[in-house]
Amino acid sequence: MHIEFRHLRSIKAIHEAGGLARAAEVLNITQSALSHQIKGLEAQCGVELFARRSKPLKLSGAGMRLLKLAEKVLPEIEDLEADLMGLKSGKSGRLHIAIECHACFEWLFPVLEEFRRGWPDVDVDIRPGLAFGALPALVREEVDLVVTSDPEERAGVEFTPLFDYEPVFVASKDHPLAARPYVEAEDFQGETLLTYPVERPRLDVFSELLIPAGVEPLAVRQVELTAMILLLVGAGRGVAVLPDWVVREVRLDSDYITRPLTKGGITRRLYAATREEDTAKPFMANVLRLGRTIPVKLQRAG
């Protein structure tokens, strides 16, 4: 027995239309072609699928079994066809994101909020568990976009610059260093440094300032949330180094001060890593554009 999707569509159309003529119009085929199709299907099944003397035309018991199958299978096929058409047109797809920058959650959420308005059919997910194996996961197609400040040469991977940012020193307004126009590496020697739970080489304050200077803070305390870091800083329980766009977004009040790291400040760049064949996809191009424009909006708002 060889049952095709067209057979299921025909059974369903005849049942809903109540006759061959109307069903043929719905299916856009001739009544003769539809009649031959049904006779061929009945020959395969070895049973009649319709009670032909009834008006409107009614399904037999065997026909009802096929109708139940059609009502189950055809919607799934239609959904699949719609998904494939969406992929072909670039309106749908998968956007699974891995983040190597812990503070980037503060920036990424408004980016994705605006992205979802224009691309509701794209499957979006954030994979923080891949934070330190993100680029290999990108190559293996386990994720589709990696946010990183450390680009590296990898075959088939493209790094798109998003924006530059400045890591800044954050302390209570009553902190002794508040009187300084900027801070140096040596100023951290007597301080409790509040950081995200990230390896030291991936924290700007260590990679760009403390490690090159050979300076170790008095203590390092890891804190998961930006809001908690700021609460502890405000309570005088330590100091922190945060990206300037994070500081602008949380709108620090008069209880806090920020200062550049070193006299000339330190500038870093954030990148989006994607597979080369995916970079030009319409939804990917859009999220990359939003990734570049959202920080500008935050800066203007600040």
C-alpha cells in the first residue's frame, strides 16, 4: 500500500465538501482526476472508502480511519512547509547566543527585546553555560552567535565589531579614591575588588591593568549580579570595575563615583562572532545592527 499526502488531502476535502465536484474545485483538479485517484486508492486498500449512495457523500469506516490520519498529519506538514518557507525567505531561523562577557547580559536584553518585535518567528535562546567554550560551540553549530571581546582566527568564523567601551572604576562617593581624577593599578592593592564570577584573564581589570602591572588586590569577591555589586560598593564593602555602558544604564546616583583606569583611560571593543555563511542572513544582520545601535541609545539616555 502506498498512501501519499495528496490522498490524505483528497479524503479530507471530499469529507468537508460533501461531494467530488466541490472537493475537486477546492483541490484545483478535475472531478474525473479526483474520481480516478480515489478508485486507485480503494484498489490499494482493498475496501471502499465512501458510501457512494449517500448524499452528501459520506466516508466508510475505512475512510474515517484515513480521515483521522489526514487530520493528524496534514497540519504538521503545513507547519513544516511554513517553517521551510520562512527559512528560505530569511523570516525565521535559530539564534542561539553564547556570551563570553558576563556584563553583556545588561546590554543584550534590550537588544533582544527590540529584535523580537521584528522577528517573532526566530527561535532565540541564550546559552550562558557555554561561556568559556563558546567559539568551539559556534563552529560545531551548537550556537549561532558569540558575544566576545577577544577575537581570534578561526576558519569559517567572522567577527563583527559592535562597539567600543571603557572599563571604569566604581566606588562609593566617600571612598578615599573619589578625590582622584583617575586610578592606577597600585590603587587596588589595599582594596576588596568586587567582580563577576569569571576567570581573571577574561575580566578587563585584570587583563588590561592588574596582571600587566603585577598587582594583586587585598581581596577579590565574586558577585553574580550587577545590582548586587553596586549595592556592596555603595555600602563601602568594596570597589568594582564595570563597562561604562553598564554604569550609564543603571544610572548611578550621587552615592557613587566613577573614574577612568589610568590617566588616558582604557578602551575595549566588543565583537559578535558568527559563522561566515550566517552573517548575511536577514535576521542575523538585523541583530548585529541592533547590537551596534543600542549602546548609542544608552549613551544618549545617560
